[in-house]
Amino acid sequence: MADRFDVRSFLIKGARVIVLILLFVVFSAFTDSFFGLNNWTNVGNILLQEAPFYILLALGMTIPMIVGGIDLSIEANISLSSFICAMTIQAVGNTGAGILTGLAVGLLMGFINGVLIARTGLPPFVATYSMNWIGKGSALVISKGGQLNGFENFRNLFNSWEGTYLLMAGIILVMAWFLYTKTAFGRETYSVGCNAVAARISGINSTKIKILAYMASGFIGAMTGMMYVAKLGAADPTLGNGFTIKAIAATLIGGASFRGAKSRVSNALIGGLIVVILNNGLIHIGVPGVWQDFAQGLIIIAAVLMERMLEKLQTAEPKVRLQ
Amino acid sequence: MKKKVWGLILAAAMTAALMGCSSKAPAETEMPEAEAPVEPTTEAPAEAEKPEAEAPAQTPADTDVNNLEGKKIAVLLKSYTDMFWVEAANEAKLQGEKYGCEVEILAPTVSNSNEEQIQLIENSLVSPPDLYVIVPADSEGIAPAIQAVNDAGIPIVNVNTKITDESVTYDTYVSCSQYDLGYTTISTAIEKIGGEGKAIIIFGKPGAQTFVERNEGAEDAFKEHAGWEVLANEIGKGTRNDAMTVMQTLLTKYPEIDMVYAQNGEMALGVVEAIKQAGRTDEIKVAADNCNSEICQAIEDGSIYMTYDDGAWAQMEMGFKAANMVLGGETVEKTYYSDIYLVDADNVTEYAKRYEE
């Protein structure tokens, strides 16, 4: 009896890891180029070049979801902060100053989101959706529609060692994981996400917690934006377009939920990896490009349906135990 | 909780292990010398041996009469940031100064957004211009907006991307032949590289007529050369980021690639980054369409092999000529074709001067 319970619990908790492993095995089995014991090139490419970006995008979305929110301004943040970073580098000639300015822009956008939501009570969807247009508009105004390129020092900082992107994503991920699962602050954040009113009555400053959650998202967005500029070699005021949807897709696939306090940092890791492996694997298998978006939509629906089934299983647990 | 922790540690260990395994030297920046030039064709695009001959390319008549003076011309473009369209916008403004007319640039904040383009036209109809110069992002999808302009009785000069919905009308269409562009790019590239090889096409955006026709032209050109095999035709969505990601994956899939055809400049630059990073610049030649200063630089350093410029400026200039004729009540041809220009290692230094300001 005890054994059976453990297997089920493992299946529930590890369902997405199993999906990830399954995808990996299927793609490896059906192609020569995806992965082989003597062929790590593609896996290296996935981990070093693709996954860090998706994982950070997903993480930037997951943290607001913990406090029952959403951040639809991620793409504007990515465009604006990275462009201002590039502008600063060109104007001042100092990479560090550029990075700090970029991060400051991201934090500021997150702060405004947080204040609009936690202080003035705007629904997160409305507040961040509006901020998205404001941010995108600002990026276009500042850039006068043009791109910037150059900034070799900045690019070398990220590209001279190929593990930099993964390392950065890893550090941010571990920091977020530690902060939200191992500290009193994390527990407070979850209680705000669970029930903001109850949290406030028990003495938690839910306004502060929410603002910090959006600032964390802003910080991660800015970091991701700058990583993209380093990778692509150009700052484009429309760089982030379409990224919000990618972020939501990765988080949902990873098992996060729009109902507050249901999401975990690990959802971003798993979701990001699944999306990247899916996109990459479909190319290796030779699925035509037009079908790849279709497949991704299908996987999101499957992931959410699986979520529902797992919840049902979970609520059925006590009965099993009683027997 | 313990399991979560273990899961994470395991994941971290896996990633660390994999990181260690794929220790590839960072892309060396040593560029190959561009191969010896075949022929210095600067101004004359090869457009002779195309299978289906289309309507003859003509140039709108140069008239001395200025019918545009004091008029308001609304110019709808595909993007506000893509360098190609920035160049088009700049040329439109120059033309405005030349003819002494007011030029209003309309461009979606999200590049290639059909919805936004429709909205922009609908909004502009509140204080309508005398003529529209329209570049639709979606040849069919733009129809509702064109219908509204037709209803208002305002003439349209359709530039670059053809409006294909037959229920609506426009006065004339100005573009380079997109089919020719794709066909000529590949024919020239093959002529320069040699008789056989393996190629990849990075397709722009499904549904956009320019990319669809360029693709047909390119595919036909490949078919004419039995020694060439198209390994893959993947979508780069017209952006640097998507093209780079797709190319990174394709580079791991195919150990042998001789040529990549990127259907626009932005995608070519993304492709180049991916190739540089994989250290395969020597092996793979990138052929592109469009030109700007960044592309010229890439041709100079050898990372882009060649490009055909379909001259945003040339199309816009011709668009205004046609507009002048339309507003003067002259009879216009249904289609006018503008020229395309080869830019490669031979003439890039000269060509790049265009972008110096």
C-alpha cells in the first residue's frame, strides 16, 4: 500500500519531468542529429544558447503568477531596457554603466507595475497590458525607429565563454528558488498569493510583497533583454515582440497556474526546457515550420488538461489512504 | 519538499555535466577572403531566363507636371523599425520635399501586424489624404482596409507587396518582381559558388506575398541546377532572433551546408551570428536579399557572401512617380517593376557610401 502511494505521488510531482524525458527520448530515437552518445552538439546548443533565454522568460512570468498576477509587459521591458542599455553604452562608452541603466529601467517598469496593481488596485492584466504599450511606445520614440549595433566589449562579456548565458540563467534561477522557497519572504509571498486579505490580517505587508514580485519580473526581463542584445549583436526597439506569449506558453507547460500561490520556480525551469526541446526537436524531425506553432498550442492544452487530471488525483488521495 | 530539492539538484547536475561536455571553441572571428569575383554585375540584374514571363517592367513616365504639390499622401509601411522600411520612410519624406507635398508615414508598432495596419488606415480616414501609398503586411488580410479606402474614393498606389484580394481595387502596383528577386539571388549565387552543393532556405513569413514569391523564384532556380540540393526550408519569421535560433538548430542537424539563402537582411544577420558562433563561416556562404549599412559591413568582413538589394528607395521613388501620374489623371500601367542591384565583395565599398550620412 505504502509503495503504491509513493509511485502515485512521484508521478504527480514528476509528471512534467517525465514529459521532458519522454520528449528527449523520442527525439533522440527518431533522429540521428538531435542527440546521440557521440553527438552532444545539439544538446549543448539547446542548453547554452536556447534554454537560458526561455527559462528566464518563463521565470519572469512565474514570479508575478505566485502572487496571483501576470506580467504582460515582459516584451516591452525586454525591448526598452535592452535598447536603453545599448544607447547608454554608445553614449558613455562604458559597458557597466549600460548594464546598470538597463537593469534600472527593468526594475522601474516592475515597480510601476507593482504600484499600479498593489496600491491603486488595477487588475494585473490591465496594468501590465497598459504598461506594455507604454514601454513599447517609449522604445520606439527613444530609438526613432532605428536599430543600434556595435558595442563589442559588451558582447564579448557575454560571448567570450559559451557557458555565460546558462550560468547567468542558472544563478538567477537558484536565487529565485532560494528566495521563494527557503526564506520567510518566500513564505510570505506564497501566503499573499494564496489569500492577500488573510495575509494582511496576519501582519504581512502584501503591497510590498506584490511590488517586489513585479520588480523581480522587471529585473529578469531586463537581464534577458540584454542577453538577447549580446547574442544578436543589435539592439532593436521591437526586439521583445511576441515574447510575452512565449513566456506564458513556457510557464503553463511547466505547470504554473494563474491561481495564485500554485506556481513554483521549478515550473519555469521545466516549462522552458520543454518548449525549447520541442521547438528544436520538431526541426530535427523535419516537421514543417508552419506546424510548429500548432504543435506548441496542442502541448499547452495537453499540459493544462494534465494539470486538471493531476489535481483530481491529488484530491482523491485521502480516500486511498483511508482504505 | 525533499523531492523538489533533489529534483533541482539533479537538474543542476545534469546541466553542469552537459555544459562540460560540449566544450566547443568559441567562434573564431577570422574571416575567409571572399572568393574571386565572377563578373562585376552591378547595375544589371539578370532577369532574362525566367520560366513564366510576367507583364513587362516599365517605368512611370517622367513628367514635368507636379500634381502632388500641396497634396497629402499617406504612406503605409510594414514596420517602423526594420531598416528596410526605415529607408523607405526616409525616401518617402525626401519625395515629399521634392514634390512639395505633405507625407504622413503610417507603420505598425508590431512589425508586419495586419490588424494594426488596418487600424492605422481606418484612423487615417478621419482626415483623409489625397492618395494612399500602401505596402500591406498581408496581401489578402489587408482587404477590409482597402475596401474602406475604395469606398471613400481615394486612389491607391500599391508598393512592394501586392494586394491580392480581388474584391478590392488599387490604381497601380510598384515593386521589384519578388519572383525575380528570389530567382536571381539564387541563380547568381550558384553561378558564383559552383555547380553543386547543399543549401538551406530561411523563409520569411508565411502568408506574406513577397516571401512566398521570393521562395518560388529561389526554389525554381535550385531546380534548374541538378547538383544543388535544398536540405531544409525553415521559417525565420522575418526577424533576426527567430532566424538565428532556427539556424542554430539547423547547424546541429546538418554537418554539411554550402549555402544559406535568407530571404531578408534581418534574417541574414541572424543567420550570420549563428554560423559565426558555430565556427563554420569558412564553409557556409550566406546569400541574402535587401541591403543596408550593417549588411554592407557583413559583406565587407565576408560573413555575408552577397545580397540583392531590392531598393526600398527605388520602389518608393517610383511609387511617388506613379502617384504623380495617378493624381494627374493620366493612364497608368497595372504594374511597374523597379530594378534590383547585386552587392558583393566587388562593389560593396562603393555601394556602402549610399548609407553614409
